[in-house]
Amino acid sequence: MKVGLMANSHDRLPAIDAFVAALASRGISLVLHAGDFVAPWSLGPFRERGMALLGVFGHNDGDPSGLTAFAQQGVGMELYESPHVFEVAGRKLLLVHDLHDLPERAWDEYDIIVHGTIHTSEVRAQGKVTVICPGEACGWLTGTPTCAILDLESREVEFIRLEGPEWAR
């Protein structure tokens, strides 16, 4: 099973919509989001395209109750405090916005950790754990919006970038 990974949307609706469309076109039906949606309407592209979403709140999600209410209007959209543990396709995943919120000794409990606060794309192995940051869906800091696709069976990660002058900072 493959899932989409996103973080740091920061209200950039055109990028969010482009990523949800790109993920759907590749057969992805579930996105794990590592926080910083910011405003409730940032969830609109997920709801409009019927994309399931499991997410956690980040540092810049100032209206968790509004985000939660908006998510509840969609099908298959659930938001949680960070960190949150999910089991998907037999893998134990930890979804956390900021890795500093997680004691390092607890990392061995998970197969995959998805985080977001660094805003740069990364995949690394730490012991038996695959640690992934999909980057920033908004592209505000790096100049290139990114998300990722994770193959839960193989743990292979493919990054998707929105490139061109319309996405530059």
C-alpha cells in the first residue's frame, strides 16, 4: 500500500490542491499530514477530492477546533494532537510535527516516523526506524513545494516537487 505524506501546508491552497490531484492520479487514497495546515480552509482540497486524511496539529495551527470541525465535515478526515500513533497496512507509524516532542528512546517502538517541522525533504534510517520528512507543501522557505509517496511495504519514498516560476518564492 502506498500513502501520501505532506506537512507544512501553511494555507497555500494552489499547492495543496496540486498535490492532492497528483497523489490521486497516482492511485493514492490516504494522506498522512505532519501538521501546520494553519487555517481550516486548507483542508478544502482534501474534502473536495474525497481524499482521506490522517493528520496532527503543528506549531502554526492556531485554530485546532476550527480545523477539527472542518475535518469532520469531510469523509475520512481525522486530526489529532501531535504525536499520534497509527497502524496502516501492518506498519506502526508515528506522525509528529516536531521530532523534539519525542523522546529518542521511544523511536524503536515504530516502523516509520513522519515529521514536518524542519521544512526540508529527508529520508533516513535510524536503527530499524525509517524517518521521513516530506518537506513543505507550501514551499515558502525552500522555494519548492514538496510532498512524498511512501510505499509501506518496501519503505521506499518518492518525493514530488512543484517546479516552475509559479511555485518560486
